[in-house]
Amino acid sequence: MKTKYLSILLFLLVINGCSKDETPPIVPPPPPPPDYRNITLAVEDISYTEAWINIKTDSINFPASIILLKNTNEEKFVLINSDTTVYVDSLQPNVNYTFQAVLTGDTIKSDTVKAKTLQPTSHNFTWTTWEFGTHSSSVLYDVAIIDENNIWAVGEIYMNDSLGNPDPHAYNAVHWDGSQWELKKISVLYNGNLITPPLYGIYTFSANDIWFSSGVPVHGDGINWTQYHLFDMGILNQDDGSLLKMWGNSSDDIYFVGNKGTIAHYENGVWTKIESGTEMDLTDIYGDSEGNLYAAGLIPGGLNGVVVKGDQSGNWSVMIEGDNIDSTELFDKLYGSLVTIWVDEHNTIYTGGNLLYQYKNEQWDYVRSLPENFINGNPGNYYRGYLGSMRGNSSNDLIIAGQSNTLKHFNGVDWAQLGLPYDSNSDIRWSKVEIIGNMAVSVGAKGIHSFIMILNR
């Protein structure tokens, strides 16, 4: 009997030992692979109501939907590459913002970055006006500020002679020395004779480096002047138009634009003619920070305008043409004439005539902040102030000038009339405005007299 019990006990011990040996060990699951996906943000630039946010991604498939959080608001973007700068508008001036990017439908998000929008500039300008001309119709076409004590304006000013009789030979310039204006007759040698032509444009690099346009370029030091008659020199031919306005980086690299789409370039002593791609009259030119040039023009008396662009390689082409039919949705054409052009520090292009437009983020739109330009959510059919000129220090310090005494300043948030009140029946017609720092000068005509306003902030 004992032998039987011992056999059973031995059997159970063997079975139990085998069960322990065959039980697999408990192994913890492997850790998940590291998530190398990443989003980083940087504020490239910020203005009064706008920001430019750079978004970089790593190991994210494209296209990728991103939600950009700006304080409590959200804005969606679709990224198509790993390095993208997005444009954000409708911000409030002088406000602290926190930005963060989140991958839609995922947990991947960037760190937060902070930035504060800027304060608007001041509309508070004091102003003084002057009138010149005693007979006929006097007008000033252009102005250049060298400094507060050295300002030139050009045009046609008809005065009486020393006997009180009408002098048929107009003064073509007026100079400000900080305390008074002096009428000037800028004379040039042409075919052996001294002539005093009307001057349509001026551009200055210093007190002794001044360019005029009399239909052809004129260069001088403030006292002595040399005319470059490009038609007689064979640079331009009789099918080309007279030159009106200019823009350049130096006297060794300056461009002139004019009627019939004519463009001439002076570089290191050599003049060349440039094909603009249009036969419309080009009335203004400006350059951006990347080396591109833009000129605006129109068909005289019509509602057709054009913007032409010259790139860094020197190639010129039509950027957009105007039409007398308003294309408000596609913006394949701009309604009305285009007379003036300007580029801000973000390389946003502004152009205007009947209406004021901007080219931002590779698309055209109306400048919707200008009340007369965009009424009750719809573009105005015709801006009563018809813009003749536009210049600024920055996107928040811009002045437009035109007919009916239109002289308006944009401070980054809103517009304000400067100087005399706006009047749709006013006989003040501003041809050109210039602003440098806290000084602005506008020139044109008031009735039959030439008219100047100096504004100081």
C-alpha cells in the first residue's frame, strides 16, 4: 500500500515539475517607435494688423492641413512643402498675440510663439500752402525731398516780367531752402542754343545729384545741367514717346518711363532702350527690395490701365492690364486707368487711378480699407478723388493724392484727410506727393495757379 502512495506522489511531483518548466515567461511589450514628426513656428514679420508666420515641418506627409491658433481664433492652411510662410491678417493693432500650429486630426503641434502688433502712425500733420503763377495755367508735376531744407518741384509756372507784362517763357522749377521758395529756369544746351523746357519729372540722390525729365533725361549738380537727347542719340526713335518719370538705385543705374510704353535705362554711362510689352503711356515707376521694377500706365482719356514688371534679370513683361469692364471676381483685369504705383516694405504692390488696388500674396484686390474705394462691401464704380500719386514710408504710413483735393493718409488702420478738407467740387488737383520721415510735400495746381503744400508731423 505504501508503495502505491509513493508512486502516486512521485507522479504528481513529476507532473508539477514539467508544468513549471513549460510555462513561458512574461515579456513586456516593446516601446512604440519614436515620433519624429515635428512642427516649428517663427514670426518673420508683423505689422499693425498683419503677420507673416514661417511654418517648418519634419517627417509630415503632404499636402498637410494645419490649424494656426492666434490667441482664441483659428485659421486653416494647407501646406504643400516643409517650409512655408503664411500670411495672417485681421489682427488688432498694439495687441499681444500667441501663435501655435496644430496638425489637423493629430496630436502634433508646435511650441507657441509670441509677437505684438505695432501701433498706428499719427495723422497729426501741420501744413502750409503756396501758390505761384500770374497768367495762363501754371502747374507742378513732380516733387523730390532731399531734406527739410532742400526740396525741388518741377512743372510750368507762368509769371509776369519785371515790367508787369505776361512772360511767355515759363519757369520750370521751384526750390525750397528751408525758409522760402525760389523760382528757377533750368536751361539746357540743345543744338547750340540754351532752352528752358517744361520739366515733367524729378528724382534725386543727393543735393548735387539730380535728374529731371523734359521728355528726355537731364542730369545735374544743382547748378550745371546736361541733357541726354535720346532721340538725337539714336537710342529712341520717332515711334517712341517722351519720357516722364524715373526711379533708380544710383545715377549709374536709373530707369525712365514714358509715353507709348517707352522705357530707357542708364547704367554705367550706357543708355539702352527696353521693350516694355505695352504701348500704353507709362506714368510712374517704383522698385521693390528684391530688385524688381514696376511701372503703371494708361490709355489717355480711357479706362484702360497696365502694370508692367521688370525682374532681376532685366526681363520686362505685362503683369496685368486694365479694362473698362469691371471684373470683380477673378481679377484677371483691373477696372479703370492706372496712373501711380508704389511698393511697401513687404513688397506689396499698390497701384491706382480710378480705384486703388494692391497685389499681395500673389493676387490682386481692392484696397478695402479706403472708404471711397470699397463702399458697403462693393467696389466703387469710380473714385471721385481720381488718384494721381501715392508714396509712403511703410505700409502704415502712406499718402495718396489726386483730384478734388484728395490728400489722404493711411496709418495702418484707417485713412484721414490731410490739410484742407476734401471737396468734390474743389479746383485743387494734386499731381504728386512725396513723404520722407515726418515731412510730406504735395504739388499740383489750384485753378490756374501752381500749388504746393508742405506737411510736418
